[in-house]
Amino acid sequence: MANEPLPVSHKAHSQNVAELQRYLREISMNGASVRPVIPDGIYSPHTAAAVSDFQRIKGIPETGETNRATWELILDTYYDIITNLSEQVGVKPLPSADTVLSEGDKGTAIIILQAMLNTLSGLFMNIPMNSLSGIYDSDTIKAVTEFQTASGITPTGRTDIRTWNALAELFDAVSATEGEI
């Protein structure tokens, strides 16, 4: 019976309501047009409105009540989200594989490059520290050149996809073993 009530309503147990609210909050935090709720265990009008939001985006009747069909759809959506959260999405700051970062370039990709180089400079004495300026300056060129030399990459001082990938792989390996966050 799809419309059989569950113990999640205005008169329900607060533990079940808090669980529903946690699911709705996670769904909201992952881009759905569902208003965020605080898992306080109270099936308030705000919680009912969040349930209505969810029902609307899923194309089911907007009642604000959590019947079995709504509960199962919320639960399925929540599990889809947490399953996808178990794998980290990598950041790809380079616009394309053909991008080559070099002297005078500016931007987020340079800041990320400098941060990775600085992390490695603490472990490899030949890689100098540089500022997180977001500008590909002489210090960045020196650090990239030293990294390329140590990695067996032709030392150009410029960061192409090969240099970027080698740096990112080493950075990931070092971060994983050190437990850095």
C-alpha cells in the first residue's frame, strides 16, 4: 500500500522525524530545491514544507506528509547521494589538456600548483617554497623546474599536462600517507 502512513508525521516519534530531516538536509545540500531543515525531531511546518518541496520536484502529490511512497523516494534519493559521496570528485583547474602554464600566467590553477609545490617542498629539499600569489613567477618557475628534474621530466619551468599530472599524483600520494586534510 503506497499511501500507508509511516510513523513520521506531526504526531510521530522525534527519532523518526529527525532521521527524515537528516535525509532532507542532505538532499538539500546536494543541489535539490528542497529547503534545508534542522534535524530537531519536530515535524514542524518548515519540515512539512521541505517534504512538499521534495514531493514537487519528484512529481508526486504535494501533501507535506510523509507516506510510505514519499518516505521510500526520500530514502532512495538519500542513498543515491551518499553512494556518490563515497567517491571524491577531482578538481580539474586546467581548461584543457593542451594548457601550458608559464611565466606571467595568473589564476586559480596557479594557486593550486603553488600549494602542491609547497606541500612537496617540505619533503623534497630541492623544491623551494613559493608564495601562494596566483602568479606564475620566478619562484614558481624554479620550483616547477626542480620538480621536473626530480621526476625525470624535461625541465622547462612550464607546467604542461604531463608535469601537472606527475605533480598531482605525487601530491595525492604524499597527502594520503600523511593524513593531511
